[in-house]
Amino acid sequence: MDLGLKDRRALVTAASKGLGRACAEALVAEGAQVFISSRDSASIEAAGSAIKAAGWAAADVSREPESMVELAAEKLGGLDILVVNAGGPAPGTFQATSLESWEAAFNLTLMSAVRLVKSALPHLKKSDQGRIVFITSITVRQPIANLVTSNSLRGGVTGLAKTLSLELAPDGITVNCLAPNSILTDRIRQLAASGGGDVDEQLKKQAAATPMGRFGQPLEFGATCAFLCSRPAAYITGQTLGVDGGSLVGVH
């Protein structure tokens, strides 16, 4: 299938590793011109060179990412695709999470999405294949213990996406969310380590507990992102698509 992504111009944030990088790689593989960002300058340069990105920049999306969006649009000559990603907020229970941590998570998870879309929208409106994809989490439908800020704020991103999908439909811009779970990334390893004990053993147990008996691979997630950005996905908007190997419990 031709996804119609050749020479499409994409910005993918938090893309030096993990799910963001997987999305960027999938878009590059389909012929898109991709600009990537990450907080760490060395990491994003290494990732950009490795995946043959069209450009990259070090940027903290929780702190005024607007200049980075403009840099990407200038480098690419416009934008057709925005993939909004940010590192997961720190784990913790409600009682153990300080107000300062809530504010940091708010800026990282929700306000970064608001700022990125706000600054990218004038460029996306000029495209005939405008796409916005938010990377969220299974927590928007099935809260996970010890992740109170993620459980709370990613739901806000989902509400934002649904609202935008209605508002931007007349412009032909689709807006969707990808809700991962059990995709083997550094985030999964970090959460496993936070529980104490042998990390490898915990990961084996987590993988065995999934319906498919294994972790998903980032490339599988990236391929799903590329499809939502594609021409054939033009009539899919306002949706949250789980990429979780069937681990969501419930009927939706």
C-alpha cells in the first residue's frame, strides 16, 4: 500500500529514542522529510544522523517549544505532520507527589501539546494532508497504579485531541491519539526499576502477563503512527487507537 508520505514534512518531538524515534524512523522509511527534537543535544544529533532525518534540534517541549517548531517549518519548507510526544512524567502516588511535581508534569504532558499545536497549526492549515498524532498511554482508559500524573494529564491531552478533531475537520486536518502499553522502551525499564528487585525478572513477568505473551516492539508502534499520518487514513479522526497487544481490559 502506498501511504502517500513521500516528501511529506513531519515534526516529531522527543524522538531521540523510544516511541518518538520509532515514529520518526517509520516516517523516514516511507519517504517523508522528518525533523526531530529532544532535550539532549548529543542524543538528538546521534539519532538524526542514524535515521537520516532532514533536521534536528535540542529543545525542551515543556519550555516554549515555539521556536523549535518554526525552525522545523523553515528547514522543511512547511509542515504536513505533527507527532506530539514527550517523556513520561515521574511516577508516584497522589500522596507522595508534590505540587511542584504536578506543575512540572502539567507543563511536560499537557501544555507542551497545547504549545506545539498552537505554533504548528498555521503551517498545517496550508497542507492538503494535515495530520496531528498525540502519543498518550493506556492510562487514558485504564489508570495504572503509581502513575497519578500520567493518569490525570494524559486524559487532558485526549480531551484536547477530541476537541481539535472537531474544530479542525473543516480544514481537512485529522487529529488522533496513539495509546501504547507494554512497548519495550527505556520508560518501561525505568518503571520496572522503580519497583525494586531484579529488573530483568520483572520485565519477563510483565511480558508473560500480556495477552500476546511478549512486549511490543517500537517499530510496530512506529508503523501504526505512519499509517495515521498517511493519505489512506484521511477519514480517521478524533480516535484513540490502542497499541497494546490487547492488554486493555474493557469494551469500547
